[in-house]
Amino acid sequence: MVMLLTVVSSATFANTTIKGGNKSNAEGTSTMEVNAMKGQSNLYVLSYVGDRSSKVTIAIYNEEDNLIMNEVIRDHTTFHRPYNFSALPYGTYKLEVKDDHGKKVNTIHHKAPIALKKTFVDVDYMGGRDRKLVMKIVNWKKEVINIRIFDQNNRLLHEESNSFKGAFCKVYDVKQTFSNKFTFEISNEDGLIQELVCYRK
């Protein structure tokens, strides 16, 4: 068995005292659930609550039902155990917990994090005699992007609209203007995406 999955060493164990006397196995209960840790796409936390301290066996299997890892936790009524899946391929995994009350199974859907859906805009000034502005936009979906360029006195120099998905690049010649400052307003149908200021050097 190849140990690709790692157990986070900072696992938190908490002992809980259950009042009211001992219960038999038939009367006792235990619960478990697995949740992805917020902000950490590769970390999954097993939360276990039992009616008393007992031996708890944990096993994790992949989609081919091959055992990835197993461990035994003793003498804890309640615990929270994080597992790091960063070294494992994306897919569906089965986490199995066995205790005095039987076996419980939870499914972990280990997925790639969703890419940030954002429009990227950049403007550069090409110095020397060229006196040109280079604008680059990368958009994650096809839509109409509106471009407005203002001078240092906030006068509109140019405006246009383009529909595209992916990369868009355009060069603007500013040799005939005396402005040393140019403001680009980039927007779509939802409103302003970004405002960038570029200075003539």
C-alpha cells in the first residue's frame, strides 16, 4: 500500500464526558461526517461523536476500492481528524469508520478547485518616438467589453466595444495628443470591471 495521503499533525482531539451511566452497545450511538475544510481544497475533516470512549478504525479507499490508508484511534469520545489529499488524484473516495456500533461510510468527492472567473486587464506605455499605448485583456467568457480612454483633463479620447473570449490586444497611437496621463475604463453589461491609469514617460 502506497501512503500518498497524509494525516495533518495538528489534529484536534477532545475528550467529552457523557453523564447518565453506561449504555450497552445496542443502546449506544455514534455519528460521523466528513467536510472539506473551508479555504483548503485538499483538506477533509472527519468529525466523530460517540457515546463513550472506544476503538475507532478508519479506512480510506479509492474508486477501485483499493485501500489508501487506515488507522486506529482509541480512548476518545469525540475527535476531529483532518486528512490531506494533495498527493492523491482527483476522484471519488470512500471513508469507512468502524466502532462498537458497526460500520459507517462517507463519500469524499475530491475535485480540482474552481478557477477564479475574473477578467484581467493591463495597459503599458511604449516610450520613445512610438508614443503608443498597449492594452491587453483576458476574459474568461465571451461577452461584449467596452473600452473608454480619457486624457489628463478627463476628456474622452476614444471608445469602442468588442465581443470576445480569451485574449484581446490592441495598440493605440497617442502621438497627436498632449496628455501625459491616460485613463482606461473597461466595462461590460454589468458595469465597470476595472479602471487603469497609464502615464506617458
